[in-house]
Amino acid sequence: MTDKQLIYNQLLVLRCQQGNKKAFEELIELWEEKLLYYIRRLVGNEEDAWQILQQVWMIVFHSITKIRENKKFPAWIYGIARNLALNHLRDRYSECSFLKEYEEYRDAGTVQKEDCIEVFENAEQVHYGMSKLSLPYREVLTLYFFQDLCLEEIAEVLQTPVGTVKSRLYYAKRNLRNVIEGETKNE
């Protein structure tokens, strides 16, 4: 986000905290597409993503006055969305195999940050490749590249150290590249 967007977002949150309904509508308009995209990457089903998004907005509506630092709103709302999506997945899967994957990568070592992701010519390939990645990898790529959160904000959302985020981001990019290159070779 640019500085101007951050300030506008902070002012919207402040207006919402003061009970301004128009500001809440603006907040929804500003964040709905980003949140839906993020949730959709986690749960894999658009209908479920919409239901979860509605739950997110209910929580935000009832809890927005609890935010003490308006600049932390992005991490706060992504944290809500993440928790609801993970709860949904836990309810949907009795075996919860994705949690085992999550724990496996949670304590991975740190690596150097790469400054940018390679530009892929076909967006469909990227989305397909993302669907083939494990939940921790999809999540970190979505937050970093598609939602423009910084490493510290992602760490706050995921409730993990920044080093773990760096490591997960490195391996996620590598795995995404491998999936896409594998698909390209098979064509």
C-alpha cells in the first residue's frame, strides 16, 4: 500500500470506530475483493469463501472499536479472515491433514529474502500452480504478492516469526515455479 492508501485506510477505520455507517460501507468496498481473494486461496471454494467473508464483516463490525492502532488494521482483518478460514477447514476435514503440513513448515529455517517474484506470462498458470501448493505456501504467497503485506505484517497474521515467513516465502516461490515449469513441459 502507498502512504496515501494507508492514511485513507486509517481514517476510514477511525470513522468506523465513531459509528459512521458510510465509512463502514467504504471499508467493505475497499477490502472485500482483497479478502475474498485471500480466503478463496485458503478454502478453495468460492461459496465457502463468501460465507466466511460475511462472518469476517460481522466480526469487524462488532469489534472495530477494539483496534488501538489503526495502522494495524490490515494485519488485524487478515488475521480474522485466516482464523475463520482455518476453522472452516478444521470443521470440513475430520482428519485435518493440512495442519500437519502447517506444523512441518512452521519451524523451517530462515533464508535470504528475494526482492521480487518472477513474472509469469499466464495468470491462469499461476492460479493453477497456487492451487497445487500446500496451505502454508498458498497463504504466504497470497499475503505477500497479491495482498501486498510486508513480512512483519504477514508474521503478525500468521502468528509466526519473520524468519519463518521468509523461509516459507522462499520455498513457496520455488515450489510454485516447479509446478508451473512442470505444467509447461507437459503441454
